Amino acid sequence: MIEADAPFEALAKRLAARAATLAAAHATARLLRTRGDERRWRRAGLVWPLFAKG
């Protein structure tokens, strides 16, 4: 049987952080869509939420 160790915990934390970023971007995009705001397509943080600036 394989046991989890520290590297798996670090991976799980990174994946959870990415999931939170995606969820926040998705929720914001849905809110802007319901408001009819077409600027959501110009917001890089909503189009590519996992890519950092710079």
C-alpha cells in the first residue's frame, strides 16, 4: 500500500489553491455575464485565471 507523505500534501495544497482561483474566476465571470457586461472577455484574470501577470 502506498502512503502519502509531505510532497503529496504540498501537491494537494497547490491543487486546492488552483481550484480556488478557478472557482473565483468562474463566479466572477458568471456574475458579469448575468449583468450583461461584455468587458469580462477583456479581463485577463477571467480569461486565463491560472496564468500570472508578467
